[in-house]
Amino acid sequence: MTTLTDPPKEHFRLSMLLYDTRYRSATIQVIALMGFMLLAAWLLSNTIQNLEALGKPVEFGFFSEPASYDINQRLLEYDSRDSHLRAALIGLLNTLVVAVLGCITATVIGVLVGVLRLSSNWLVSKIMTVYVEMFRNVPVLLWIVFAMAILIESLPAPRAFRGEDPAATMDLFNTVAVTNRGVYIPEALFSRSLGDIHFFGDSALRFDVSLDLIAIIVVLAGSIFAMRKVIAWANRTQEQTGDRPKTWHILLGLFFVPMLTLLVALGFHLGYPELKGFNFTGGTHMRNSLIALWLALSLYTAAFIAEIVRGGILAISHGQTEAAAALGLRQGRIMRLVILPQALRVIIPPMISNYLNLTKNSSLAIAVGYMDITGTLGGITMNQTGRELECVLLLMLVYLCISLSISAVMNWYNERVKLVER
């Protein structure tokens, strides 16, 4: 009679790290990682020693020194007596403004152009093709400079708005002034303001947060939450009874009534720009450098997004369109309810790269005088202080953090919208 027994257990030996296929891959990766870390440490140590020999040890005390330069477009209070750290913070906010505005505008234009490129109308399709090929085959720096030149040369000067018979007039019922110095738009004011919350005192990182803005965000979030509950209730009712209750009036009420009530309570009104002296005062001033950079980056990136959207739509089987049309859906609803939701799984991953490229391309802002983080920390601050290594390393870290944040948000959204296989 034959008896089956388990094979004897093999004891671990150091030689198995190289000769056993179960451990060899991990061993090679650990050795490669250690070698890379040693190389990086040697380069860093060698750089620090060379800088110390030149009398420039690595240190960040220069951030507390006065910046001694002005920043024309800014979201927070700033003057030339503030520190370099404060100037870098203002530049960072300017970079984030361009990145957010550019990503939103490029997405809207790109989706629209991508859909229109597939239009059955020959003229519309060819016009969109010309737009895509023209913008994506010319360097973005040229588009930025070109947009700035158009704004400066084609728009009227503030003096053109002066006189009884002015050569130029304000738009939108005399509330918006479009000039060669920028665009002046109304600003939101509150006669019964709740005040501000001050953070970090008088330090370089100080900033104020408006309680009015916080109240508006809270009310808006509450309205959206209530609207989602109403929509969920309507979906459940439709599944149970087959009839969908009318909810449009409820949704409009939940969105507008709380917000209007809050605005009235805060005494909301608009402050309009007025021509005084040689320029406009009041309102919000959007300089030509910001507008040129925003438009150029948006139009340039939208050309790439349009091709991504077109490819995502073509990746969906034509049978989906035919099935939806057989159910009586119109072309617009087929695109919005059937095609685009499925195409998102193809569209979103490459779109992340375009958002990252737009954010990094904003570093070209210095070409038109827009002071972003590259123009402040990587430009004037670095030239004044002579701290090239510190400024460049911090600048790389800032862009790395921004890019990783964008990737994290978009990857989270990609997980939310991807199709769940059964």
C-alpha cells in the first residue's frame, strides 16, 4: 500500500533571493531602488558642497526679505514691501486662476467642437476641422502673444469712452467696459456684509475669507443636496409606477428661493466701473494679460480635447445610436443620454493629460506680463536673491503638487463614471 505524504518544507536561504523566481524580481527592484537613492543622495550632497564652496549655502531665509516689485493682477492684498513668500503666494493663486478657468473653458469648447466635427452638415464639420488643425499645429506661445496683440491693438483706449459723443461705449447696459487695458466688469458688494475671517495674522501667508462667500457656498450646497433628493424621489416613483412626477418647478424653487433670500438679507448689489480721470475705477479689472493667456490656453487645449471627444464618440457602436433612435429619441438626447455617458470611459483618461499640459503651459504667462508662480518665484525673486536651486526646486514642487491634485480629482471622477460590468 502506497502512502502519500507532503513534501518537506524548504527553508529560506539567502541564495534564493537571486536563484528563486519567487524572490528574484523583488530583489532586483530593491537593488535598483537603493542604487537610484544613492545616486540622488550623491548628486544632492555634491551640489550642496559646491554651493557652500561658492559661498551660497542652501537656505530659505530670503523668503522673509522684501520683494520690492509689484504684481498687477492679484486676488489678495499685496504691495512691494511684502516678502518674497507673499509674492510667491500671489503668483501661485494667479496660476490656479488660469488653470481653473482654462480647464473649464477648454472642456466646454472641446466637447462642443468634438461633437460638431461629427456633424452631418458638411460646412460645420469642415469649419471645426480647420479650427482643430489650425490651433493644435501652432505653438501655444505664439497664440498667447497673438491674443495679447489683438487685445492691445484692436480694443479702444479708455479715453475713447470720454465726451458727449464717445467713440466707444460700455456694453451690457453700461456695466462692462472693454478696453485695451483690460475688461472692467461689475463686482459683487454687500451692504449688510457678515465680515471676513482673518487667517495667519500679519504673516506672509495671511489671507481673508469672506463670510458672505461662505454663506453663499453653504446655501448653494444645501440647495444642490435637496435637488438631488428630489431627483432621487422622482426616479423611485418612476420605477414603481411608470410615471415620472413633474419636478422642474420644485427644482427651480429649491435653487433660486434660498439663494435670493440670502442675497436680499445680505444687501447684495453690484459695483459698476466708472471712467474717472484717465482710466476706469470700481468694478473688477481683468487685465489683458490674464484674458490673453486664458483664451489662448483654452482654445489651444480645446483643439486636443475635441479630438479626444470625437475619438470617444466613434468608439461607441453605431448600434447604440440606432437603438436609441428606434425608441423615438432625438439626436440631441441620444448624444446626451446614450453616447456621451458611455464615451466618458474613453475620453477622461487622455483628457487628464491635457489638463496637466494646460496647467504647465500657464508658465508661459511671463511672455505677456502676467505674474504667475513662474514669473514671481521662478523669475523676479530668483533673479533678485540669486537663489537658483531653492527657487527652481520649490517651483518644481509646486507644479508637481498641482498636477498630482488634478490627476487625483480626475481619477476619482473616472471611477465614478466608469461602467460597472456585471
